[in-house]
Amino acid sequence: MIELKNVSFSYADSAVATLENLSVTIPTGSFVAIVGDNGAGKSTFCKLLNGIIPTFIDGELSGEIRVQGVKVREKKPAVLAKTVGYVYQDFENQLLRPKVLDDASFSLLNMGEEAYEELTMTILEALDLDHLADEYVWQLSGGQKHLLALAGVLVLSPEVLVLDEPIAQLDPYHAKKIYEQLAVLHRQGKTIIVIEHNTAFIGEYCDHVLFMKERNIRWFLPVKEALQRVEELTAGGIFPPQVTLLGHELVKRGLQPAGTLPITIHEALPYLHPLEARISRREKEVAQAEVPPLRQAVLNFQEVHLEYKKINDRPHPVITQLNLTIHRGDRVAIIGNNGAGKSSLLKMTVGLLKPKRGEIRLKEQLIHRLKAEEISNVIGYVYQNPEGMFIEDSIEKDIAFSMRARGIKDYQTRTEMLLTQFDLLALRHRDGRLLSGGQMRRASLAIGVALSPQILLLDEPTASLDMATRKRITSTLQALSESIETVMIATHDMQLVAEWATRIIVMNEGVILADGPREVIFQDTHLLERAGIVVPEIVQLSQQLSGVISYSVEEFVHQVEQGGRI
């Protein structure tokens, strides 16, 4: 059991409390999702449970915290680690050893466990990492590193497992694999606590939801009851599952009677049964890619091959024989499983990685012949891990940095505009590395567009964002479309892909499997399965009901209102 009584906490550098008078009891064996908008105090709450606060993070803490009957403040984190396992939002800080097997087994070795290798390999196999056991950690993709951090915690078999954004950088296949593994642990009696923005996974796997807002706990409820509170959740920056939003909209418009809303696709199918007469069951149409009008090519990749050498001097291919042209006005989503080469493609585009063979041209100019400042005048790049964008002691200085370095006279005016545009005014003097994950994302995007680039590259721009902030980011991208002509996004966020992209590139093991519009890509089930892609709930639901795709809740509801075709 986890008990908090009248707990408050303020960081040492903050005049405002991050948590105020929290009280909650979480029964042993619960599977709890903590939800709330960015900055609500979710990560701070979790760091109380294993003594990280206040042992390693300075601040003023009051109240009582007990985990499994033990007063947390009376035990060292090293002792609590046997009871409370924690996977951090900045998970790379948990990776300590050079090789995968060594890192995952690190804690077992420290405790003198003789069967450490066998126990560790069992966990690596469960997380689909066993084939990488002898690889060096630095060679892994971001998603694979996230899985490795989880493996290092699971080997200890803690009674309580806390995961801060466990699937933020994982492809849909591995995200589901993570939750299936957590479900196994839950059935074994473990207490699982996740900070999660993906409410579809919450509805499928969790049994309780803890909702945080304005530095406090608003409520702690069973998942079915919690996800019914659609308006309260959306007001707090949390969007319930698409099937729940669909039911809510149908009730509001008088198309369904009031009652319990579905929270999973399995519940949605019988829920929609009374509307079957309004849903067209025509044969599935095969979408054809329209031939786009002739447009200017802004990026061109010809026979590009990227590899790196392993320690044993053997080459490891990352991208193979890539041929690709990006045109002015494209909104490109690059999708694929972890390790597919998505981030490497973006890094080559800005010259951070140099291909072994082939040519990359930026508006007819070879990338490798351009200086870094010449590339950055045209291309803005926002990293997968936003903390890498911060080099100053405040985000205001970080946003202004590149403009000051270029001698832009009105940099202060533009800095102020970007702080306003990305809702950062209240955070302007904060060190970017100390912000919440969502706040970091907004700040890093502001840095990325500071020089008014014509082309913008974004690596996982919506990872760790609540849905309200995610929508704000996509709305901002739309608003920037007049000055930013072309956008390329590497992402696992299929809802973003469905609603935003005009072109989808599917990658797998360094090769482009497909390149086309969503109408073609989302109907190719064999392709999606091969690439480890799971389409959004509303796409799955519309396909199952009629074979014709709806890409958003609004589109689905509109078609039902018309009495017709979904």
C-alpha cells in the first residue's frame, strides 16, 4: 500500500509549491495511471515514492509518505530501490554500463546474485532486447535505450514499479509490448504506477486513474468511472480515448442515448451496434495516390548509405540505398519501429551525420559542402531529446542565442514573440533542463524556429506532451506554414500522422518500405504489420465497421450525422 498524508513540496529555486497538501491511498496490487497537464506535478509526486525527493533534490518537504508500511524519509533510496523500481522520464541517465547485458544486470551483480545472467536474459527476451545483449548501449536507438532502462529495473522484481512516460519514444508495437509486460507483473500482484498521456493504453490496461491539476490530486477513481469524465479531463489537458470521445459526441448530438461510454475498441463495437443502419457497409475502396502537381524539390537523397563501425570494426548499416525527394510544401511524417533509421535520416539532412556513400542535396547544393550556419539558415532541427537544445541558463537566452550569434538586430523582439507564441513567458527565466517534459518540448520548438527556417525537422515532437499541449504544437505548426514551407517529422504518434501529414514515409531497418498519402498507407495492413505500426483507434474502428477510413472523431461523427458513409 502507498499512503500520502498532507504532503507538500517546493523546489529550492521556486517560490511556488509544486505539490500542495496531497493525500491519497493506493491499494497494493493496483495498476494506476497518473494523468494531468504538463507541469501538474506528476513526476515530482513519483519521485517522492523512492526517496529521490528530498535525498537528491533540494526543497522543502512536509507530510508523511509510506510505501508498503515503510516511512520513505527514514530509508535511503538504495534500500528503497528493492521495493520501488523507477524508470525516469530522462531514462538515459539510468544507463551506466557500456554493453546491454552488463547494464541490465548491473544491480543484480551489485547484490551478488549468482544467476544474474539467466535472470537478466529472461527480462531482455520479454522486452525484445535479447538479440542486442552483446551490443554497445551507444549503438541503440532512443526507444531501445528506453526499453533497456526498464529492463534494469525489472531484474530486481520490485514490489512497486513506477514508470514516468514509459512509451514516450516507443513505436506502437513495443509500446504494446511494454504494457503487456506490465499487465503480467500486475497479475502477479505488483503495484504498477505509470505517468501516461496515452489514454487508449490507460483504458486497456489500468484499473485506476489519479488525476492531478494545479499542484494537487483532484481525484483517484476506478478507470471506467475516471474516463467517463470527458469534459473535466479535456479541461485539464487530457483527452480520453478516441472511442470515448466518439461516444461523448454522439450523445451530445442526440445520436446515442446517455449512459456508460466505451473506453476500448472492444466496448465500442457493441456500443455502436444501434447505429449500424446509418453506417455504410459498402465494399472497401482501394485508395489511389493522386499525382501531385509539379513542385520544387528542396531536398534530394540519391543512393544514400549510412553505417557506423562497431568496436570489432564490423560495419553496421543504419540506412541502405536511400532514394528520396522532398518537395516544397510537403508535410512529411516518417514512421517505423525503433531502430528503423528515422532519427538518422533527419540528422543526415542537417549534416550531423555523414553518409558512407551517396549524395544529399539542399536545393541543388551538396550538404557536405555547406557550412553549418548555411544549413541552419534554411533548416531548423529539433532534437528527439529536448534537453540537448539548452546551452544557456534560461530559455529566453536559449531562444535568443542563435539570433544573437548571427547579429540579428531585432532578436529581442522576435524572442519576445516566440516566448508568447509558445506560451513560455512565465518560464522565460527558468533553466530549460529543469522544466517538465512538455515544457521542454515547447521551448525546444521555439529554439528550432528562431531563425525562421524554410524547412523544419522535428524528432518526436509530441512525445511526453499532454493532449492540449500536443494540439497547441500542431496548431502552431499550421500557423507557421507561411514562413516554414516544408516540415518533416519522425514520430510514433499515429494520431498526429492521421490528422496532420500529407505524406507518409514508412521505414524499417534503414529501408523505405512505402511512401505515399495516408489513404494508401493506412489501408495496407501487411505493410503496417511489417513496420510495427498500429493506427489510431478511430481508424481501426471505422475500418472494422465499414472498411472506409475516418481519420478523426469529428470526421466519424460528421459521417454518422449525414446518415451515411464512414
